[in-house]
Amino acid sequence: MKVYSVYLLECNDKTLYCGITNNIERRLKQHNSGKASKYTRARTPVIVLCEIKYFTKSEALKLEHKVKKCK
């Protein structure tokens, strides 16, 4: 079973980005190379502020949704 994580990034303009992945190292490289998301493409470099590991993709998606609803 894959372990999924919800992660929070800080972009170079001090904005935050939330996402999910099953490989944080690979995903961070994708974000910093401009190949992961449209939002972070223009805001590199990014750094990981936190990572919370979950056991299912469904749980990770639910937490990501809750975080993105916060303003």
C-alpha cells in the first residue's frame, strides 16, 4: 500500500501551496524545475514547510481539501 503525504510549500514570494504526493523528494524537484504545478512554476524556488503522512490517498485528498478551504 502506498503512503501518501499532504505537504505545504512556501514559495519565493512568501505565498503557500498545498498538495499531495507519495514521494516528497521527487515532487519537490518537480516544483523547483517548474514541472509540477502552474501556481509554483512562476514562484520558484519553493521549500517544504511541513509534510503530514497518511495511509490512503483518500485521507490525503480530504486533508488537502480542508487546507485549501482555509484562507
